[in-house]
Amino acid sequence: MKKPMKWCVLPAALMMMGTLALAQNQTTEGQGAGSTANTTANSTTSSTTSAKPDPTVMQRKENQQDRIANGMKSGQLTSGETSNLESKEAAINGETRADRAANGGKLTTADKTQINKQQNQVSKQIYQDKHNATTAHYGNNAVGQRRENQQARIANGVKSGQLTAGETTKLENQQRAITKQVSTDRAANDGKLTTAEKTQVNHEQNQASRNISRKKHNAATQPKGKN
């Protein structure tokens, strides 16, 4: 009677072992699925984080101003080239203000597309002007050093946002006129300036210096923003 009981216990033990093995497999599969899900989520998060948004209208404008300022400081941009570039930037600024005023302070998608197209054109011109054969030459003399100092002050104002594109255009036109006058005077005197001419140039640069100071410290600044 005892032997039949021994054979009944064996199938029961086998069933218990099978149940434990099944449970272990299910747990392992669950952990694998969770790991896969976490990997996918991390990959998605990483992809989202690494994706950089397109520059906004304001950011693009600030970038252009920085490039112009750098060109002025390095001498790659002359007064005439800077004035021309800033005139175009001023025109874009005026158009942007008009578009915002017409749409409750916002820009439509079409407005942004148009402004970006215009900035692309200015961007190409900045590059061309900075890499052409025309550069600012100041010379190792007092007159040239004064011009170089004025350009550095204007460039700093552009970079800091203290000078708007319109203000920079006016200041650069003034510097261009002085530069042209100096060139004319030198051509008439075998490459030299007379004492009277130096005095005149210095007087004009004093006026330009006051203009730079006033425009850098008035209420008008280059607008900054997120859109």
C-alpha cells in the first residue's frame, strides 16, 4: 500500500518545478520588456534634447549684428560697407515692426519666412564684404588711429545693442565722409595732410565722437527678444 503513494508524489513534484520555471521565464521577459521600453524612452529623450530649434527672428538679427561688429573691429568691413549693410538691417527692422503692428504684435508664418529670406541675402553680403579685397586702412598716424578708435567704439555699440542699425548707418556715413575727405586731401598734397587739414579732420572727429556717445546712451537700443 505504501509504494503506490510514492509514485503519486513524483508527478506532483514535477508539476511544481514546471510552475516555478514558467514564473521565472515570465519575470525575465517582463524585465527585458521594461529594459527595452526604458532604452526606447531614453533614446527618444536624447533625440529630443539634441534637436536644436531654428533661430528666431530676433536671434537671427542679433547674430547678423555680431558678424558686422566683428568685421568692423577686424578691419574687414569699411565704413561704406558697414553703412550699406546696416541700412539693409534697418529696413528689415522697419518691416518687422510694421508686420507686428498689423498683426497684434505678432509675426505670421509668411512674415517670418519673408524676413528669413531677406536676412539670408544680407548674410551672403556680409560674407562677401568681409572676404573681398576692400579693407579698412588706418595707417600709422594720429588721424588713422583716431578713425580706428571711432570704428572700435561703434563696433562695441553694435555688439552690445546700444546702437540700432539706423544709428550705426548714420555714424558710418559720417565716418565715410571723413575718410573720403582725408583721401582727397592726401591726394592733393603728395600723400600728406597739412596742419590745417589735420585740425579740420580732428574737429570733425570730435563731432562724430559726441554723436557716438549720444547714440550709445540714448533710449534707443537694438531690441532683443525670443521671437
